[in-house]
Amino acid sequence: MRELFVGNVPFNATEKEIVDFFEDRGVHVLDAPRFMRDKQTRDFLGFAFVKIDADIDPTDESGPFFGQDLRGRTLRIEIAKGPRQSGFSGPDPIRRERARASRQRSHEGASF
């Protein structure tokens, strides 16, 4: 099993079209494609993830996916990477301590 990233998908494409695209090239799709959507508007973002039952390198120029199009748009198909890390791991403890010390100093000099 391999999960693929499928980019540049037409915005009005259906799950069936994506499944048919792969199966027409002899690759069995294991689950329904996961279409990525905007969290607020639910609009399709133009890319999806597909789990296939094959060990094919989708970037191989002689492979069945290289340079293929769907409804006139050339699809970008790659092996999916793991979840992306945002780099944000919460508040910085040093910054938090400096801010606390600064607030404490400003309150010490103030007379209420």
C-alpha cells in the first residue's frame, strides 16, 4: 500500500473521476480519495490523497502517471509525505518568563 499526493486536480472533479483515473492505468485504489478542503468555506483546495495497492513510483517518467492530465489539467502525482509540522510548539518559556518579569517590574513602580 502506498499513499499518493495528487495535485492540480480540477476544482469540479469527483471522487469517481480520480478512482477511474488510477484504475484506467491498472492501479487499484484502496479507499475513497481524500479531497482537501478549506476549513471555513469547505471549498475544494485542488489536491487530494489517494491510497493505492501498488508499489509504483509516480514520479518515474516512464510510469503510468507522469504527465497525465484530467480535464485538461496536468496532474502532479507524488508519494505523500507524513503530516507537516508547523514549527510552532507552544509559547516559548524564555519569552514567557521575560514578559512576566517585565510586568512585575512595571507594577512595582506604579502607585495605585
